[in-house]
Amino acid sequence: MKISMNWLKEYLPVEHNVEEIANKVSLTGIESAPVELGTDLSGLVVGHIIDVKPHPDSDHLNLCQVEIGEKEPVQIVCGASNVANGQYVIVAKNGANLPAGKVIKSGEIRGQLSNGMICGLDELGVKEKFVPKEFQKGIYVFPAEEQPGADAKELLGLNDTMVDMDITPNRADTLGMRGAAWEIGATYDHKPSFTKPEIAESKVVKNNDVKINIKAKDLVTDYLVRTMSNVTVTESPLWIQRRLWNQDIQPVNNIVDAANYVMIEFGEPIQVYDLDKLTDKEITVEMAAEGHKLELNDGNKKDLSHDDLVITSGGQALGLAGVQKSSVAEVTSDTKNILVESAVFDGTSVRKAAQRHDLRGNVSNRFEKGVDNGAVSESLTRAVQLIDSITNVESISQEIVGVQTKAEPIIIDGKISHINSLMGIELSPEEMLKIIDRLGFTAERNGDEISVSIPTRRWDMTIEADLIEEIIRIFGYDNLKGTLPSGHETRGGYTPIREFINKLTSVLLSEGMDETINFALINKHEVEDFNTIHTNLTRLLHPMTEDHEYLRTSLVPGLIKDIAYNQARGNDNISIFEQGRIFDRKEGTDRPEELEYIAGAVSGNVLEDSWNTTSKTVDFYDVKGIVEEMLMFTNSDAEFEYSATDQIPNLHPGQTANISVDGDVIGYIGKLHPNYQSDHNVADTYVFEINVDKLFELSRKQVQAKSAPKYPSITRDLAILVGKNISSGQIVKDIFENGGDYLIDVNIFDVYQGSNIESGFKSLGYHLIFQNANDTLTDETVEKSFTNIKNSLVSKFNVEVR
Amino acid sequence: MSLNDKLKKLRESGIDDAKRAEHLQELNDLRVNLLGKKGPITQALRGMKDVPKEERPEIGTLANNVKKEIQEAIEARMNDLNKRMVEQKLQEETVDVTLPAQSHELGTKHILNQTVEDIEQFFIGLGYEVAPGYEVEEDHYNFERLNIPKDHPARDMQDTFYLTNELLMRTQTSAQEGRDMEAHDFSKGPLKMISPGVVYRRDDDDATHSHQFHQLEGLVVDKNISMADLKGTLEALCRHVFGAEREIRFRPSFFPFTEPSVEVDVSCFNCGGKGCRICKYTGWIEVLGAGLTHPNVLEMSGIDHTVYSAFAFGLGPERFAMLKYGVTDIRDFYTNDVRFLEQFKGVN
């Protein structure tokens, strides 16, 4: 809400500029920004039109003679259709400045001298929707006689300065000028003073016809009305109009404007109805019934439902309570008698209704966040007094009470020592009481104990913590010296799984892979394409877009997207990984389990063409090497098995392996299927994905240090011819099983199939390394093992040793 | 020619040959030829029998000296030749050090994770545990336990992706507070934790909004925790992250789960507080929200608020990284263009 300094001055001395005030209020209470109106305006005066003649060379321009407080009237050519003789208007004189750098210059318009411009409000920077309707399409006409030549900018309130407060939901007490005055007053140690509204006793009459029936008792705590007879509906005086448009409220007529004015003044929404338009004189506050409609000013009608709290009369909805008045009992120029309402409606009900019907605004905003039930009656009195002062009514009814809740101050009990301890400062009781007084609260002190009485205008305050916030902010956070918690020592650190994850990611980083972070909410295709854990999909209840509809079941789709994005931008060689959660929802449950996964994708060259190297494109074994190194670093004594699979959709059936431990699949490595690659615009790409939770559960090796062997190793080479369908893994496993105690390593150095090799066979070459850590190995020992190995391979796999 | 002269002549020619040798082989040959058993010096000494007896010692000495001198000349030349060979080898092996290296690039940790880890390390040093939370969370922990009952206006501040009426994508890492408080054994000392992670909100993705982003929550529960402790802790954090010269300031704010609540500004690390484009000419940059944990939140976790007090804070790693490195579009963190990712190699 924008707090006008011209208005605030009625309650408080204003001794600083808005920039200073906004800064101080931001630091002690509510985030605020300074606003200075009309800084781009000059040369604006009141003009009195004393003659209007049509322009001789135009069918829509007029020649106006305008008194502007100078010796002679000036001639101004005006094209507005609402210009008329006798009007008091805004004149931008020769040399005047208007918004957007516009400068008014005397000149000729179609051969006629024009000494300035007669202006509309929108031309002075007031948004058109806040300009009174009758002046939206033309010049603005002052509602009463003004002194020609007087400063129009000031009269229009366009010289005002304001503090725009960005009010948090708990500080709705400052959604009115009076509340704001308390806040700014506390900031500067000034108590605001307000005039108590009073009604001329002579006009007050007993109510004898209007009845109020509150049916929805749980949603209405206060409902007060007064009727007023014989009002004259006109436009409001200028001082009301200017305050409204500066509050971004469009002036309508004196009655509606007075109600809005009081809303701004007190923060309490006031409604006015044309009493004569009510079908009967009974007002009911109830839940809407079938067929109730809300008629809006633009002619649209909204169907109301049983969830909507409405004000009705004679079966007709007068308005959606706390949200929007219907146009059926609107106050118009021929209105004579009115009903003025001040009420408190349930915030949640108002909020939901406003949301449901898309009608949030000034009124609902205040009810949603709460209003001061201690000011319901006073704000009603003020509205009635204001209307009477503008339009001298015949009579005013007594207050008619539908329901009223006693407004009582809130008492917060606290201990001075406890308050100080929570703040971390040492205020003396006197200092603390002084701050409490500055806030306009009253306190009683008994030793360390204080009992603070909080007026109803601060309904947000209920507990000691609220009081602490008030005291410390007025004390000033800048005066608070920082300390560190001084309790017991604690041991900080990561959880074991997180330590483990850190280790895995550091291996992948060392392998040259860049870390990525992708979205966990993905589209249906993506989630189905790599559902390798065969889980039930988890879908958002109300997704915003199809792109982010499902919870991911694999990290791979995100990585593929990244590769496509990069390769489309000429970053061809990509090696990336992600560590994150995937979501595994078991049949019959709503809540998916969150599994920690790690996945990588490599595409393009692993070695670049350079002055001393030739490029190499990634292949299955590059990625397998990365995975093996990562698994090595898990320090697990488990045996990781790689077995070919053609069962993972969208992966190459001949270049994919499941990785398992004791038959339990923990992940996979594979090349993307060529069709999938072309569909997703990526070059040859290899991916892997591993369940980190399962890796973490594997038992860890207890490393027992051994000295480096002092005795040399002996190498034997083994070349075999074997059927194509036998995997090297099988061969190596068998070699180890038969290699005896001293076989320490088997390295494959050759894989060949092609010419010179019988079709259906391949040639494999291995280095077999033997070593005895404690003695020199003899050739005999090695030869014995070597023979065993060969014999076994021959008998099991029918190999031919070459 | 006398034996004496013969020896002197041999010396002269031997030394001369050694000095002129260009190859090690020549020197080896020279040694064998000149100094060997069949060499001229040995031969010459055979003529000793013809030398008068009294001159023999002198000749013997001369012969030994000649041998020695020739030997020395050969060795000296050998050293020269060896040295020359090494020099030549070094010459041949000289490389152009300005040619590009054989690259062994390490990968780059994502800048958001670098940012988070930097903050984690800071707090681990202060004795905080790093507690991961759930990305799919119950309404109960995400809202109700944080003093945000159903229909609370504060729920408007963060639009939520629901999975069911009771399950949602967490909108804040504060959701972890309730879980950690109820799991903590206070007889073993205070609770000091941070909880980093991914959160989700119903936002359209644009330069400043992302429907997925990161948060890091901090919570300390102990006897006598105060606003001053919160300020001191955040002061130290901001100095760690943004530089030792930084000051912080608190501004009152509102969060349903803290009271008092504050927003925290850090003095601008770009201009030092004088005012610049980054701090919008205010000298201060808003970096996080914090406060003393609301008594209701403590009580809902079974903690007696008259005995214990707590502070909590929440910060956005995206915001930290954007400020610190001048990232202007939050989407850059999630499109994973490697040119973007790799510029942050080793920054933290």
C-alpha cells in the first residue's frame, strides 16, 4: 500500500523525505520504496473557460478562451469532445512539461493560435482506469470552482510523495492509513493522533424497517449497518478524488468514493447499497443457494455456489461477501436512500471465493489477511459522517447490529529475562517498556514479569515471540551484535551415503566427465523410454505443462537431452554425468521411493585430433573403463559381472551389458539404439546408469596391507582359437579358476577375427602373469599351472591352443 | 734414434692422435694399439737391454710417464666426446614448449553443487550435520509442521505441485526441520543441521524463475539460542562466501515458521556498499531469509519452547551463484551447455 505523506501529515509530524522514511521503515518494519509523483510535471495551472467557439477549419476542434490567472485570457485549441464553456480545467501552459519528456509549446493549429493545452488526467500520468469514467475520454473538469492560475499539480495531488509498503501477510494492520501511521510513528517515536468520528445527534433516528439475519454465523463475526436517507449522489469533492486515484482507485460518485476512502483510512472495507433497490428490507448473510448470481458492472454474471458466502435480500444476491458487490443494488445518480455496511468476514472463506471467481482486489485482500474487529463500528460511523459531510443527508439510522464480537485487547505475558535471552541483548526493564510504549502498547511490570496489552489493531500479535519481534525491530537490528551459539560441541559431517556419493562423483570428475543437473519432472515419453527399473510411473496431480508431468525413473533421458542440446550447438564431444534421485513407486502405494542413482553419457571423441595425436571416437570399452574405475573406488569386495543383454529398450542389443552382483542387477552400460539416436538428434552415445543405494549396501573390503613383492613375476602368453559365442569373460574366469595360487593377473592383448581365422571363431591372446610374493617362482611351477589352464580351456570350451 | 727419443716421439704422436680423435672407437683403438702388450711402447721397452744399466731407471720412469700421459690424453678426449654427445642429444630432444599440451582434462563439478559444497564445508566446520531430505514430501512436513495449516494465506506464496492431496513435491527444504527435530536425541546435545536439496514450485521457467531449484536450510536447536547467534552465524557465512570485508543487516520479514523473521542483506561485494548496478544502488543485496523458530513449530516436534529455542535460515544456491558469478539466466544451470559448465572449473 502506498502511504501518502500529505495524508499522513494529518496524523503525524512528517519530518523526513520519503527516501529516508522508506529506508528506515524497511529496516524496522516493512519493506518500503519511496515514490515521488509528478516529478516530470510542470507548468500546470487551473484554467477557467470563458468562451468556446468552433475552430473555423475543423469539425472537431474548438477555440477556447481560458483565464489562467494572467492579465488576459489565452486562446487554446482543444479537441476534447467534453469541453464546454464555464468549466474549470487543467491547463498546461506554454513551456509546460508532461510525462515522457513532452513539452507544450505555443503554436498555431490549423491557422489558429493555441497557447498551451487543456489536459486530461491520463495525460498527466494517472492511469486511465483510475480516471473518473466521464473524464476517461476527454479533459478533466474540476468538480468545483477553483482559482484560475492556481497550481493544478498540487490541487490534483500529483505533487504528493509516498512510501510504498510491500506488506507481508502478518502486517495487514498497515493496509490502512491509520495502521500505517502507527507503524511509521513507532519508527520515529511519534504517537499518531486521530479525530474520533462523530455523527450529528439531531439526524439520528431509530431504525424501524431494516432487519438483518445472519445465517452463516461461523463465517461472520461482525456485521453492522446504518441507513441514510435523502442523499444527493454527485461527484466527490476534489480532495477525496485525488486521494483515491493516488491509491489506484477510480472515483465513481460521492457515496462509493466515501466508502473507499474510509477503507483506505481504516483498512476496513465499507460497502454501500441503494436501499430502495432491495426487494425487501431484510438483509441475510448466508451461503449462496442454487440460482444465486453475482452481477458484475460489465454485465457479466457469475454463478455462485454453496461454498460462497453472500449478502442477500429477497432472494437476490447483493454481493459476494468480502469480495465483490453485485450491480443490482448499486448506488447511482438517482439513488436517494442508502445502506452502509461494515463487517468482518472469515478470511479463508473470502480468499477461496475470491480465487474461485478470480475477483481478488482491495476488499478481499483486506478480509483475507484480517481486519481490526475493534474498528468495525468506528469505521462505519466515519463512513456515515463523511457521506453526511459531503451530501448533507436528512437522517441517519442508529447502528443496526447483525452480529458483533466483543473487541478486547490481547494480553501477552512474558519475562524480561527470557525476552532478552532470545534477542541476545540486555535491555533494561525501562528500555524495554519504553519501546513497548512507543509501539502504542501498554505494559504492566512486576519484577521480571511483564504483561503487555495489545490493542485490537494489532490482531497479528498473540504470543511472546510476536512481542520479541516488535521489541527487537524497534530496538534496531543494526544494534544487535552477532555471536555464535555457545552450547555443547557437536560433530558435523555428511551422512555415510553422502560421503559415498561424494567419492563416486569425484571418480567421474577425474575421468573427465562434467557434472550436470537435470529436471526431475519430465515428459511421458522420457519417463517411459528408460524405465529400466520397471516401476509404476508417478504423475503430478495438476502438471503445468506436458514437459514436466512425470517424476523421472532414470537419469538417462536428462543426459540425452543435454547431449542433444550441446551437439546442436557444435559441442560434439561430450562426457557428462549426473547424480540424483529417481522415483520408484511400488504397486498400491502413492509415495514413490527415492533412489540415489548415478548415470553418465559419452558421445563423440574421447581423444581429439591434435598435432601429436589422432582422434578416437568413444566406444563401449571407454565407458566400461570409467564404470570399472568407479566401482573399484567403492572399495567393495563384491564381484561385478557384466553380462550381455538385448532386453533394455532403446539400447543397442549387441552393445549393452547388465552389471550385476551375485545375480542382482545394479545397473547397465550400453550404446543408444541407432533409431533412438536419430530420433533424438544425438551422435553415437554410450550411457551407463547405476543404483547408488545398492552399491552402498555392498560390503566393504577390509584392506590388510602387504609389502610390495620382492620377487620377479613370470609372464606366459596364451593364444587360443575359440568359438565366437564364448565371451572373454568366461575364458578369463576359467583361467583364474585353474591358474593356481601364483596367477595374479590376466591381460587380454589381442582379439582377432577375420581372414586366416575359420569363420565362427575368434583368436584371443592373453598375458598370464604369475608371481610368488615370498619366493622365486620356478619355471616348473608356472608350467604346471599353465598346463592346467590350457587343459581346462580345451575341455570346457573346446579351444585350440595356438 | 735413441730409446729416449723414441719414447718421446711416441708420446707426442699418441697425445696428438688422442686429441684429434672424433669417435670413442678411435680412442679405444688408440689405447689398444699404443698402450697394449703388442703396442710400440712395450715394443720399445724391449730395447732396454741395449741401454746402459745406469740409464735404465730413467728410461723406465720416462716410459711409465709416457704411458700415463697418453692414457690421460685419451681419457680427457673421451670426456670431451661424451660431453659433446650429451649436448648434441639434448639439442636434438629440445621441444617447442609453446605447443599445446596433451590434455588430460578433469570434469567440472556443477557450479550449483560447488556452491552448495562450499557452504556445507563451512557449516561442517561449525559442527553442523548435513541432512538430506525427501523430494517427495508429505503436506504435513512441508506445510503443517511449519505452522502453515491448510488454507493459510502463506500457501499462496508458493504454489505447489501435488501428487495426491497429502503428497507433494517439496516446496522448501524447511520441510526437513520437523523430521530432524523429532529424530534428534536432545540428551546428546544440541541439534545443528543443514539440509541442502532440490525444491519445486509451480513457476513458469524464465530468466529468474525455475520450477525446480535448490535450497539449503539451516537449523540450530539448543537452550539459549538467540537472534544474536543467528546474526553471528550468518555474518560468518556471508563473509565466507562473499568475502571477509562483508557486513550483513537484518530487515524484519514474515515467514510462518519463524518469529521474529528477518530477511538478510549482505553489503555489496561488487562496490563494497557504495552503490552499483548489482546492488541496484542500495549498497546491499538480499541473500537469504531467517528467524527464530516459531514456538508452535518447536512444540509440534515435541520440543518444549520454554526450555529450548532455535534459529533457522534458508538460502538459495542459485541466487548465491548468480550473484557471485554474474549468471543472469537461471535456466543456464539446467540446460547443461558444457561451455557454461566448464567455465566454473575449480572456482570453489
